[in-house]
Amino acid sequence: MQRIRLRYTKRGRLRFTSHRDFQRAFERALRRSEVPMAYSAGFTPHPKVSYANAAPTGTGSEAEFLEIALTEARDPDLLRQLLDSSLPDGLDITDAVEARTSGLAERLTASVWEMRLDGVDPDEARRAVDAFNAAGSVEVQRKAKNGIRTFDARAAVADLQALDPPADRPGDKPCAILRLVVRHVTPAVRPDDVLSGLRAVADLAPPVPAAVTRLAQGLFDEESGTVTDPLAPDREAAPTAHPAVAAAVATAPEGAGSA
């Protein structure tokens, strides 16, 4: 059995797709691409697909990850191209590697997020960010299944900055850009929790909902404060050639897997 790890995106209008919606679209893409999937046992077998830490509905992402199990060896990049062509624009498969190490989920310990706050003056955003960073703790509330839950949003934030908006941004309305690195903790701290914290410490309240995008997720490096590529260990462990994959590609029928 071969395992392939994929990185995919949720862009544009497709950021509003739920995780369930993506699962359905991805399983259709697997069938259209004729991927030799391994299936679970039991009365209702399902393709062996493991999803890791999906972004909330309504947020964009450049760094979502999943792993699939195959019954036959395939070239990862060719597989990526076939799946990408079978998915709608906005749900894009951007990277693929053969899994040669264990624990992908264990390497997803932090995320880099960007929040665009339309209608917020950048100087106002900087003052709010300074107040948040200076706070020892910032308690926020979120509605949970068992009622309202209170937790500290500050402890999970490894870095929070207010950036200058792009110089070529159209229009004359103010816009603030926030960049934050959030550790994956329990309970999970999401970008909207950080916005609630900014409201609590500095009364920052954007007039319209923030546009949120996950730029990266992976292992958090405490020394550099950066988030590393979780697929890098698999690339580093890969040999220069894979005989099984090469043989499978050479013997694959022409046109196999096309939509």
C-alpha cells in the first residue's frame, strides 16, 4: 500500500464550502481520476482518506492537508495533476509527496493566518495589536455544545502583527492587515477568537466581517518563530528514484485517469 500526502487550497468563493462539501468533491475527483484507492473493511467500505486539521467554513486557505492510501503505486506529481483537473477552481491540489515518515498530524502544531479588516484604520489596528500583545491573558467566550465556554486566547498566539495594506490596493477606504501565528492547542483558538480578544482589550470592532486566510500550517519552530513545511521530511526521505512508481507509470494505459 502506498500513501500519498496532498496539500490543497480553498480560494475565492470556495472558502464557503464546508469540510463535508470538500469531502464529497474530493471523493468524486478520486473516482473521475480512476485513482486505485484502498478501502476500509466492513459493511460500508470507504476510501482511506485522512483529513488533517481542516480550516473553518468561511475562511480561505493555502495550506490544507490530507493523506490517501493506494493499492497500486503512482507518481505523486502525476496524481496531483489528475486530481487538480477534476476539482473545481478554488479547490486546488498544489503539492503531493509519497508518505515516507509517520505522524503528519503531529507536525501540524501551528498556523499562519492573515486577516483583512476592511474599514479599519491601520493605526487603530496597531494600537489594538500592541494592547493584545502586552496583555498577560485575554479571556474570550465561544458558544459550544454544552453552553458558553470561556478561555484564554492570548496564550495560543505566538505572534501578532499589523501590516501595512498593499500600496496598489484599489479604493480610498481604510484597510488593516493582521498577520498572526497561532499554536494548535485545546481548546482550539481560531482567528475569530483573536478578533474577539482585540475587541475586549482595545474595542476594535471591524464594520464588516474580516476576510481570513490560512497561509501556512506545520511544525512551529520555537527558536525562529516560524512555521515549517510539514511535507519537507517526506521529500528529504525520498530516494532519487522509485522503481515501483516508475514501473507503474510506464505500464499505465494511455489516457488513464482523465476526467
